Amino acid sequence: MDKPNDTIPMSSFGVELIAGGLTKDNLEFVTRKFNRTQKGYVEYMDFLTYVPLFVELHDRIVENPLNEARVN
């Protein structure tokens, strides 16, 4: 199955969430929500809907990129 160009694979999405400091429980919850259609990717419109979440994750990574406490 071909995926649209304006998508992010769930595997890459998960890496970003982990880097941003989501706990395992939160990671599973967010991943289920974004992959509710079982397509295996995040669509651009879903990304835009949750921009505040991604801005927060980005700020956490930029603030302390080597924080090993996030990697669990």
C-alpha cells in the first residue's frame, strides 16, 4: 500500500515522542490515538491539530538534548 507524501511513519513518530520525554504509558496512548485507523503513519492534518504538543516536545529536546532521563 502506498502512503501519501504528507505523512510521517509511526516508527519515526515514536522516536520523536520518546526523545521529547513521553513516558511509556503516554507513548502508547498517543501512538494508539494517532494510529487509530491502523494505517501506520501520521497524516499532516493530525500533526497540525496537535502542534502545541509537538512544540512542547521540541522545546524539551532543544532545552536539554542529552537528557538521559528521557530515554527509558
